[in-house]
Amino acid sequence: MIAAIKAGEGGLKTIVLEKKSHPCIKLSITGKGKCNFTNSADIKEFVKVFRNGEFLYKSLFSFSNSDLISFFENLNVPCILERGGRYFPASSKATDIVNALIKQTKKFSKIISSFNVASITKTNDLFRVFDDRQKEMSAKNIIIATGGISYPNTGSTGDGYIFAQSFGHTIKPPTPALVPIILDSKHLKTLNGLKLKNIEVSLYVQKEILAKEFGDMEFSIDGATGPTILTISALVGENAGRDMQLSINLKPALTRPQLEQRLLRELEKFGKYQLKEMLKELLPLGLIKPFINIANLQMTKPCSQITKDEREKILSSLFSLKFKVSGVKNIKEAIVTRGGVCVDEIYQNTMQSKLVKGLYFCGEVIDIDAPTGGFNLQAAFSTGFLAGISVANCNQE
């Protein structure tokens, strides 16, 4: 959409071919329907958080987060900054972003919905596009902006990879990124729906720590999700089949000596009460029973009878509550796809293919991805912007 707007602003006749019955279905469900479309981080930080981030340098500086915010505010969509540097429409409605984008696109481009592109070929300087009913369209330039293969019901079914491969491009095999992880634990039924805030999660693979994230998480019936979990999930997917553990530090703001002193005070204060009563001072209610079971403690034991070894178990579990990791959920449930068109085969200053003149790429179809927080949508808008103006500039030369 943004590519079509910029190409159209440049005076080109532009058409958006939309696979589904209406555009922007995936955008309308992002951020749980609120649409976290960018982040307040410095653009140099954007480059750092992305895998293959250097590839995005030109596009992010051509159309930055502040440019994107201004773009929507000029379309009468006021924006608001929330925790974690995340920007949302002030209404908290993704549909406001979607409607503004569609309205602006229609000023400069035609949108044809329910056009399921089956193949793209090139004869001389002209691309020929066929849908699944053999309807044909032609164009001098093509921008592939089909997304990855996550949330296939929104239209992202990996078509862009097939089109790119047909022109000789290398595709890094797609894997899920920003996806819930699966845990192997008998306590998940009890933990299901429990949200933990301001915790630190660490991912261990073969007893070696691969990632550490601070923030929030939520247990599900078969695993865990939430910002910290989604951020480390790509590493879980990449290490499928290996021995993995998730470690949760429930008190990351405290040092071990500080927590030990607090635990001693609480045990003394609750001396005649059962352990489960004392733990209400340290843990959410829904975590107490699983915590006691995982730490192999007695729920009804009086605090005054807690031994040194049992105290050590409590401390160790508060700092590192461990769960066996089985893997990640299906890529269809991933927010973002990791993998795609190899960045080495795309000119980063224009988004044009290095293999085929007039062929451009933008967004998630490219092998780029980042943590949650609005980074991935910003990259989609920025690469789309650069592809659009590059097409327009090329045709003015």
C-alpha cells in the first residue's frame, strides 16, 4: 500500500493486486487489534535489533519512525506512545490505520481485490501477471509485497517466495519467529492464563544460555507466550530437537543476598503459618501451587520448620524456575516469518532485484525480522516507501 502510494505520487499508473476480498487483513489484527505500527527507538537501534539489519539502513533513514508517525497524523490518525516505546493509533483501533491507508492508496492507485496471482513472467521489458483464472495484466515494474507464511488466513501463504524463485532468487527457508513456545510440564493446566510481569526469561540450549529477555510473559495450556517469549522464540525454532530449558527469574530486580534477607524476614514473620501463606508475599496466587511442586516443597509445612536446604530450594526457584522446552507452535501461529528472499540479491538503496531489472521487494517477504515492539511493521512501511519512490524515480530517468 505504501509502495503504491509513493509510486502513484511519482506520477506512475499503479495497481495493487490484492489476493483477499479486501486489503490489509493482517494489519487489522496486529497488536491484538490495536496495531503497534512503530517504536520510538533511535533508527540506529532499529538497525541493531533486526537480523540483517544493515540491509535496512537506507530504507529506515529514508522513511523513519517519525516520518511514519507524521504520515498517519497527516491522515487524521493521531498516535500515542505507550510502554516499551510502542506507538499505536490513539484510538487503539487498527482499523483506523487500515482505513487511512486504503483511502490514501485509492488517491494514487487502483486496488483490485480477489486477484490471486498464480504466476509472473517477463518478456523483454514487460512483466506479465496471471491470476488463477488466467486473467492477465502487464506492467513495466513489479513490487512483491506478499508477506511471509504466518497467518495464512490473511493471505500470506508464501506466494512471494515462489515468484522470487521463478526469477532465480535464493530463498532462506521460512521458520516461525515471534511465535508461542511449547513447554513440557504437568503444571500447565494450573498455570494456564497466568501473566507474569517484570520477570527475566533465559533460554538454555544444551545447558548454554542463548538468550535473556526482561519483561512480561503469559502461560498457556501447552506453553507460553508474551513479549519475552516471542522474542526468544526464533532461537527455539532454530534449535529444534536439542535439549532446551526456559528459566524464569521471578525477582530480577533483587540480588541473591537481598532476596535471601527478605525471605528470612518473611519466614520469621509467618513462622506459625504454612509455607503457601508466606509465598503470597512473593508470588502471584496462581503460581504458588506449581512453584511449590516444581521446587519439591511441602505446601502445608509451617514456615518456622523450613530447613536451610528448603530455603535454598525456594531461593533457587525464585531466581530460576525451570521448564523443559519442546519447541514452538506451528508457523501459521507466528506473528512474523523468519527467512525469505536473500538480502544479498536485493539492492538495499532501491529494493530492486540484483537479478531482474524492474523487480522489487518489500516487507516480510525479505529475509529480515526483529523482536516485538513495532519494529517489523516499520520495516514493512520503510522498505515499501523506498521501493515505491525507487520505481517512480527510475521511470523518470
